[in-house]
Amino acid sequence: MVEASRDESQLRENLQTLLDLYRELVQVCQEEQQKLAAELIQTHNARQGAQVYQLFS
């Protein structure tokens, strides 16, 4: 009985560790997604600016 309780406690601890890791992974992915979105917007704006420049050259 004591061993089962200890196993359950260890399982809980392991699951909490996995949950913490998953949260960190999601956070890092969201940050990278935001960086990529900003880069894409900047590239799009630069391309539009270049097209406008070409119209008047």
C-alpha cells in the first residue's frame, strides 16, 4: 500500500514536470510565431515599398 502511494506520488510529480515542460514549449513556440509574423509583415511592407518605388522610377 505504501509503495502504491509512493508510485502515485512519483507519477504526479512526473506529470507535473511534463506539464511544466509543455507550457514552456508552448510559450517558446508562441514567441517564435510572433517573431516570424513580424518578419513576414516587415518583408511584405518592404516589397510593397519597392513596388511603389518601381512605379515612379
